[in-house]
Amino acid sequence: GSTLQVDNLVNAGVLESCCVLVLAGEGMSSSEDADTDMVLLVGLLEHLFHGVREPYPPFVMYEFRADSSVSLVPEVFQHHTDHPLPLQPCYRRGSLITNAFLGSIVGNMYYMPATIEIAEALSLPQRGKHASFCWQTEVPPYSFNEPFADLVLKSVVGWDGSELLSAIPLGLYRLSDEDVRYVVTNPPGDTIVRPDDLVIWVGDAYFGKVMSEQGLLLNSF
């Protein structure tokens, strides 16, 4: 049925999901027309997810055809702002992608040809038969209020002196003063890791298993 019907969304299991990826539909007469249903769907899903499984509600990413359409989303998604798209909260926390974002990846390939291989390895590891995956966890207690460099060091030399887990932290998913999360990729080594940060890792399946057993695992990608 239509994705714009609440009953259909609930029956599809969105309230039990941990991640939801909402892709733009087939091309229409204009990018703005193609985004009309997306704007409506943002309002429906954000109201459905409001207050669900706090403090870690389901992660949702929306795809828009045109950057200008983002200004039309309901305030339940983000407050209206005049900031450029890359500085808007929903973009910084990774909750939307646009053609401009995908175009920037293609453009970056001119300077770094391996960009597409890196993106594929992170998003589709099974295609290249890679043994490492992206994981998102809470901060391990031993790294509370420690420099990010210390977290990296412990992931390389071993966390407790006896077991070496094959994982490297790529960045932090940090809570801003406005209570909105945003991605900090490869932060400076002296960045203090907060207890309410989330850590983004690349690691093998055993790392994910250990994090799950310790109750720290939130998502895998």
C-alpha cells in the first residue's frame, strides 16, 4: 500500500526497526515534484518515532532530489534555518542525502580515484568479501572523558591487556548543545570523548559480537 498511510507504515514494522532508509521515488517532471511525497513522509515518520525507544530512537535517512526541498520539511524534523545545507542539523547528523551530496562524492573521485572503492567497502562489504564492517556503539566505560587518541590506542594494543579486538574508531556521533547529534569524522587526538558520545568503528564480526555481549552495540551498517 501507500507509504503515506500510517497503518501501512506500522504494519511494515517501522516502529520495531533500528534503521530506516527512505529513498526518493522515480523521476517526475521536476525535482521539487519528486520531493513532495518525501516531505509528507518525513512528517509522518518523525511523528511516529517521536519518543520511541529513547535515548536512541530509530535512525532514519531521507533522500531528496533537490536541496531546496529540505527547507519544506516539518519542524518536527528540524527547525527552519537559513544556514547552507551542509551546516543544517539534519545534514550534519547524517539524516538526509541529496543529489548534491552524491555529486560531491563523484567530484572527489577526480582527486582521490579510490573514493568509490572506499565507499563500496564501507557500505557493501559483502560484495568485495571484506571481513570488516561499520559499527556504532556507546563509549566503552574505560574511555569516558579520555582523549580520542587514547581510544584509538586501546583499540590497537588491546583494551584490557589480554584481548585484542580488531577495530578502529573512525569518528564520534556527538550530541550538540541543541540536543541534536552530528558526525565528527577523525576528530583531533586531544578531543575528549564524552560519556554520551556514540563511537563509529570499522571492525570485524567478532568485534561486533563482543560489543553486543557487553551491551554497547547500537547499530551495524
